[in-house]
Amino acid sequence: MGLGFLVTIIGLQFVDESTAMVPLLTLLFLYMLHTTGELFLSPIGLSMVTKLAPKNIAGTAMGGWFLSFAIANYAGGLIATLTGWSRWRRSGQCRPV
């Protein structure tokens, strides 16, 4: 997953300043690397949860595992709001594709 962020840094060097767009291949490789990383990480995490949790609460522990993803996504949305993404989008500097 770290390679996906490296692709982001490389892609930032090719940003078109007038439209704030990056090349399509940058996004393609970013999503490919992040999705592959998540596909490798998720089964390992679920396996760890089922092995470490007591048998009678294994289902609840797996629910907690998925709840942690929901909380992380919500926190990411809050961070995006606090850093000004929504204001930048409303200002007209971001055009829909």
C-alpha cells in the first residue's frame, strides 16, 4: 500500500495546474496497488481476529474488525472536511470530469 502513495507523489509532478488533474495512469496504478494491498491485508486481519478471540465471541470480534474500517472511513471524511476539500470544491476550482 505504501507503493500506492509513492505513485501519488510521482503523479503530483505531472499535475495540470489549470484543471488540477493528474494523468489517468497515476490513478490506475494508485487504485491497483491499494486494492491489491487491501486484498492481502484483510484476510490476514480476519484470520488474526478469529485465532486470538475466544470462540464464543469470534463473530463479535470480526464485527469489531469491520467496524474499525467504518470508523476509519468516517475519520477520513472528517479530516477531508477540516482540511478544506469541500470549500475548494465549492469554489469552482475543481471541475467534474
